Amino acid sequence: MKFNDEQFNALAKYEGYFEKAVHASWCPYPGHAALEEVHAILKATGDQRRLNTSCGVCTLNLMRDAGRMYFKDKAERIAAENDRKAVELTEKKAAKPRKKVKIEAEAE
């Protein structure tokens, strides 16, 4: 996972923008504060791009790249949660005592 929980939750509010940027190759302007927040989070993960809030292509590229990372991270989190639930269910099932069944042999 690329983002920590705090970063992931901060990016979650821009999921609609990411969806459009990643899948439709366009993005409505999310606002200056939103771009600064997304840029700061990406920069914390090692991205070295400069922020240009007045360039439409730059905004789209920022939101597209952040969106791709966000959706990849989201898929990994869902997979990890499903794995955790599967382990819990398996352990619960294994811990449940099994009933002994008495089998009688048929007399000939």
C-alpha cells in the first residue's frame, strides 16, 4: 500500500474526481486547496512533480496519477480485509467442536 490510513482517508473525498480523471480522461477543477492537498500527499510518497494549479493538463495529470495510486491502494486494502475475514472464518470454523457420529455396522 502506498498511502497510510490518514492519507488514504484524505484522498477518499476526491474519489469522484479520480474516477473521472482515470476512466474518462477529464477532470472538473477540484479547487486550489484540493490540488494542494493531493499534491502534498503525493509529494510525501516520493512524487517530485511541481504543482501548477492554473494548467488544465497539469491538473488532469495530477488527479489521474493520484487516482491510479488511490484505486490501486483501495483494491489492496479490500483484498487485505477479505483475507483477514477469511482467516477469521476459518479459525472460527476450526475452533468449533465437531459432533461425533456413531456408525453402526450392518448385521448380515
